[in-house]
Amino acid sequence: MTVCKTLWKVIIIKLAVMFLVLKIFFFQGYLDNKFDNDVQKYDYVIDQITNITN
């Protein structure tokens, strides 16, 4: 029983560290730096999602 609790604690800590590192290094407000308002951000995201390239 204690092994299971310890493993879950390790998993949660690893996930928290992983998401923290991803947030800091990879998701640094890309849309905030590129666009001035929410409408431009929305248009860009919709264009990227619906853009089909062959």
C-alpha cells in the first residue's frame, strides 16, 4: 500500500515539473507578442486550425 502511494506521489511530481518546464521554455506568450488584440489572435488560431495544406 505504501509503495502505491509513493509511486503516485512520484508521478504527480514528475508531471508538475514537466508541465512547468514546458510552460517556461515552450509556451512563452507567442500570441501575446505577435498580435495586439483578441480578435487578431482568434483569427490567427482559426486560420491555423482550419488551414489544410496538401
